[in-house]
Amino acid sequence: MTEEKLKQYIEEKRQGQAQDAFKVPEGYFDNLCDRVMSQLPEKQRRAKRVTMLHVWRYAAVAVVGALVCTSVFLIPRMGNKSNSQLASAQSETAQETEQAYYDEEYLSDALEYAGVNNNEIALYLTENY
């Protein structure tokens, strides 16, 4: 549109005299849905045939899945028995080491309290009875 036509259109629009540039025919939207649906192609449904090959495939997949689940869930639990025994033995060794440390510390404190020094201990250990 040129500038003059645009100004003229705006003036006509203000006064209510302007005609819309785009017009929809009368009754266009009344049966639009029916017209569109009639133009769509008809959907053909095909029946699925399940053959014995499909059945055997599904059975094989189920068996493999069961084996995988068994190996994931049961085998680590069976191995945990030996691991738990090893952990138990390690904790016992750690407890014995800790107990020996406390016994040595207690003995050191007791000898110091009694006034026994290292020279007296060495003398006592070297004497022949």
C-alpha cells in the first residue's frame, strides 16, 4: 500500500466505512470438520499374526532375562559369605592389635607409676635364676 492509500484506509476505519481486506465466505466454518474428515484416506487395519517363530523368540528372551537376573542378584550374595568371613577375620586381627597396644600402654603406665626404669627392667631380664 502506498502512503496515501494507507491514510485513506485509516480514515475509513475510524469512521466505520472501511471494508475488511480478508473476508470468509458465509457458512465456511459450519461443516468444515466434516469436509476435512471426508478427504482423509481410510485407515486400513491389518491383523497381526503371531507365528511360532515369534513365540520361540519371546521364550528365548525370557530365559536370557531370567539368567541375567539370577546372575546379577544371586551370585554376589553367594560370594558375600566368604567376603564376610574374611572381613570378620580382619576385624578380629585389628581388635587383637588394638588390645595389645592398650596392654602395652597400660604396662608402661604401671611401671612408670611404680618407679621402675628401663635399666632395672634390663637388669631383671639379664639375671640368671
